[in-house]
Amino acid sequence: MNTSTSEALFQEAIKMMPGGVNSPVRAFGYVGRNPLFIKRASGSKIYDVDGNEYIDYVCSWGPGILGHAHPEVIEAVQKAVVDGLTFGAPTERETKLCKLINACMPSMEMMRMVSSGTEAVMSAIRAARGYTGRDKIIKFKGCYHGHSDGLLVKAGSAALTSSVPDSAGVPKSFTEKTLVALYNDEESVKELFENNKGEIAALIVEPVAANMGVVPPKEGFLQFLRDITKENGTVLIFDEVITGFRLSAGGAQEYYQITPDMTTLGKIVGGGMPMAVYGGRKEIMECVSPVGKVYQAGTLSGNPVATAAGIKTVEILMDHPEIYAQIDESAKKLAKAYETYAQTKGVDLTVNQVGSLLCAYFTKEKVDNYDKAAASDLDAFSSYFGKMLDNGVYVAPSQFEAMFVSAAHTEKEIAKTCDLIMNL
């Protein structure tokens, strides 16, 4: 595998950008390599600047559910581009996409379009605070909700107290209203509510945690969150930036049959373009300006090109529900391959799989929370990543990211990947 051009481009990039990248995980620092520079992508494959071909299981971190450069989505984008890239004014496409999302997720009675998942989450929390008149929020250790100041936190010396900043540049005062519970631990949530009665505006959760690898909710956990938030007048926010339109057309809320008060969606609703959505119950969303007093705005929100891509992507997913059965089955085959590898080679490895999301952890214990995920053997993961990449399979360059399967992955490509896994 020749990577000389990627190496040269990386040396130029590090002169202009921190770490040579525009998002930290791209730097490959977790796996002891320098990043590949990608030239193009098509279907299930990506191609680097040196001409190397890879079966892609990153899928732009999730939105590539139909595969790269789907012809119908590309055609919709090309038609939209001719009319202009951005207007900063209302378009018919915005309403059309909202109606499609509402048809799939009826809990999103009203919604707002923004440009990133971070912006969607930040805005949803602001709306929840404005609606409830409360300041505190609960998040879960290991769940990532973007890089806004109030959510870049880790647990303090006692895991269930107000949190300290998890990033330089974030004042402690920005995070002191953020409480941290333990994912899949009901008692930790109960304790926070008991110690902060009448003060918690919102509880935000990834219904399937997908930023500490992939950790599914324990049976009854999401229903417990629904019940305790309702009892306390707290807004339940499902961060479906990863799971929305991926586990099903109705996201995790359809998959698990739990209705949140608010939902955030990410790039998949823009066909992979820079776009996101937040929304929920009408009475909450009517607190948002210009109807209410919660301010939020964005020049590129509801961008006409992104909405064109999003409409076509959602329409395809709605018209072809068999896609979900296909990608779920493919993910099951991959999960089985990891399990077979662990058993036959005597390797400490466990795998979690939910729908088309999966993650192989290099640890013996079943992973159901952040601490167990963090106990994984990162050196073993780095070795595994290198072997996969050197054999033409591109997986996330971090132990704590998900593996994504798309509709473009063929049976032959899944079989090839399984063979590689079992013979690592």
C-alpha cells in the first residue's frame, strides 16, 4: 500500500491546521499512524490520493447509509446547485423535509434546521431551559453531544456531582449546571433527581450510546428515563444524531418504542451534507424565536442544497424499508465474524451490535458502560486497525467509535471483510 502522497499532504496540512486536521479523530493519533487523504468515494468504497481502494465502514461517521455518491442524491444536489448555493431566506424544500421527518418521527411536531449536530443539541437544550425555566441538565458519562461548552464535561471526584470542564478554554461556570449520570445505571439518575428536585430542565441521552463504541441500552433503561423525566417535569431529549434514520426510518424512538419530548438529528437528514435538525413537542418549540423568547438563528440553516439532498435520502429510506433488513443482516454477519475470531484465536474481544451499528472491543468483559469500554486494550485495537487498513478495509481509527454498515455494502464485500476478521 503506497501512502506517499498522503504523507506529503499531511506534512503540508500540519503547517496550516492544528494536527493537520479539522476534527481530532481524523489525525489517526489513537492508532499510531498518519491519516490518509481521501480523493473520492463511491458506493461502499473510498479512494485515497495514492489510488488505494478501501471498503469503508466509517461512512462519514454515519450519514452514508445509502453509500457514497448515491446517484439519485447526487442528481438532486446537482439540480439544486444550479439555482444557487444559499439564499438566507425561506424555501419550499425546508417545509417538505420537515413533513417527511415528522411522518417518520411524529414526536417531532415542530422543528428547526441548523448546520451541525453540535448546534442542534445546543439549541435543543436552550429551548428546554427556556420552556421549563430551569438551568440544570443531566447527561451521561461517555455520551457525546457535540463540542458546545456546557456539554464538554467529565464526572468530578464524585461521579454524580456537577462536572468539571473536559476541555481547556471552557470556564467551570459553563459546566457547573451539567450533572453527569452513568449510562445504563438507573440509581445514578435517581440520585441526581433526588438531590436536585425541581431544578433539572432536561435529560439528554444517546438512546444507543455510539461515542464510546456502541453500547445498547439495558432492557427497560430508556423507559425508566421516560418515566422519571415525566414525573419530574424534565424534558427528555434523545440525541439521535447517530441513530436517527439509521436504526429505522423512525430512529431509536421507533426501534425501542419510546417517545422523547425532543429529538436531535444529524447529517443523515442532509444526505451527508452539513445539516442537522432539532425539534419536539409543539409547546416546547413555540418557545423558540420569533414565536417565543428563546433565541436561535443561522444564515445557512435549511440550506437549499442540503435540504435537496436530505429530501431525496429520506424519500429513498421511506420507499425502501428493506434497506434496514439488509444492513442489519450485514452487521450481524460482521459481529459473528468478530465472535468467531475471539473464540478460535483465544483473543479477549467482545462485540456489541444494534442494527447497522457495531463495535468490537478488545476486552473480555461485556461492555455496557463507559468504564468498561475504557478498559479495552488500545494497543491491541491499534494493531487490529493497522491490519484491517493494510488489507483494504477502513474502520474508525479509534476504539471508541462505531462501525457503520451501508446499503451499498455487497454480500461479497461483507464476506471478504468477515474472512479478513477471522484471519487477523
